[in-house]
Amino acid sequence: MTPSITGRRRRHRYAAAATVLLTMTLVPGLSQLSPVAASSSAPAPQSTDEVTTLGDAVPGLSDLDARGAPAVPSVTQKQAAARLGAVDVRWNQYGTPTSLLPADGVLAPATSANPVTAARSWLRSNAAVFGLTTAQVDALQLVNDQRLAQSSAHAVLFRQVFGGLPAALDGMVTVGVANGGIAYASSSLAKTSDSPQARVLDAQAAWLKAATNVGRGVSGTSPLWPR
């Protein structure tokens, strides 16, 4: 077998592994990037149909995305991404890579046989691409190490923690480890380590305020949860 044929087959295996990892990580990534559901000021139109089916839309308010203005990748991030070599980089609304996919081969050789150790080590080495420090990478919480069915490849998922509180939505990064290398990465990480503001409402006061916002006539004597 000629070296050129061997090389093409090796690239095909890497591409196949990356495609499987992309399938596993892209769908969760889309859910990670969904807006935080909150209240808006304009109610959706009520249905006038007398008969309601399971397929009917539930009347309510539109979602409110209160995550602030989108961020853009810095020059330092772009330079760090360029040092990865021939890599397809796409950026998300937080100014961090929504996907990093090698054009040929892998992003880097794995530094450990343990997928979690290899994934975190690669993130530490490339923290600048994500706009993070190595300390922030070390603080990422391991969510899951998922081995792909009928494969030795792993998808390792980490989550950001802010002020001791894990991110409820977004703040995630998935690293694909396959064939002894880092095959793929995707993220919805935020380039910040700020702690959330201290709460100003208890649970009942927050529920009553939300009920008022959607036009429900409730009072301070109403039960915390509707029956």
C-alpha cells in the first residue's frame, strides 16, 4: 500500500470520528445557545378556538434574552486560533469558538490516555483561544465523559461555574478525544469570571412578581405554587 493511500485512509478515519463527535455535540450545543426563558411585556395573542388540542400553541409571553450584548473574539483569541494551524473556526455570540474542527488530522495529539485529563490539558494549552486563563480552565466543572457507541472516541463535557453556581444554560465546552488526539471542540463559554449579583427577592416574592408581570391577579396570601 502506498504512503499516499495510507494517508488518505488515516484522514478519512479522523474525519469520520470528527463527524460523529460533531453530531453528538452540535445538538446539545444548540440547546446551550437557546435564550434564557423569562418574561416580556407583550402577551402572545390568545386563540379563539373553542377546541384545544395537544398541537395548539400555549398562550403566553415571548421569551426574553437578558444575556446582554453579543461579544466578539479579541485579536489575541484570533491569533491563538491561527496558531492551531489548518483549523475551521466558527465563533459564537459570546466571542468564543462555537466549533473548532481540524481541516486534516487532529487539533493536537492527546497528552494522556485518560480522555478527561487529555481534554482539560488541551483546553489549558489553548485557553487563550477561548478568552480564558488557565486558572479558569482548571475551575471548569466536569459534567460528563461520554464514550461513543461502538467506538473508542469520547466526548468530554465541562461547565463554567460563577460564584459557586454552575451555569444553568450555556457556559459549556465539549472536547472530542479520538484516535489518540483531540478531534473536535465546541463551546458556549463566556469570557468572564464575574460572580452573579446577590439575590434581592426570595422565592415567593419572585413568583408573585412574575405572576403580576404576566397579568395574573394574585396577592401576598396566594400559595407559592399555583394549584
